[in-house]
Amino acid sequence: MSAFADFEKEKLAIDQFLDSGYVVVAIQENLEGALVKFSKDRSSTKHNDLHLITADARKYLTTRLLMNGQLARSV
């Protein structure tokens, strides 16, 4: 699969979670990408995981979170 196709697949998954009312409760970065935990409720222990392997998808997620006000900006 091409890098663009990988990104499109991950972008679609991010959009589906966020547009369905899920919020990001945790992001764990490692050398293989980022593991993002989505949940319908921040206090819930039940969550869905999404492994992002492309840098573009990680940047896209950050942009979406900033636009939605889910990510606090640090100065």
C-alpha cells in the first residue's frame, strides 16, 4: 500500500471516531507510531484503540483536536 493510501485509511478512521462523538483519552507515542485511545466518555475505562503509523495521520489528529478544542494549547 502506498504512503498516501495508508494516510487516507488512518484519516478516515480518525474522522469516524471524532465525528461519532468519541474523544481522545490518551496518546502514546513510540518508534512505531502512535497508539490513540478513543472513548465516548472521558471517565469510562472502556476505549477503542487506533494505531497511527504515518506522520501525516498524527499531524492530522493533532490539527483536528486543536480545531475541536480538545487539545489544550501550551505557551
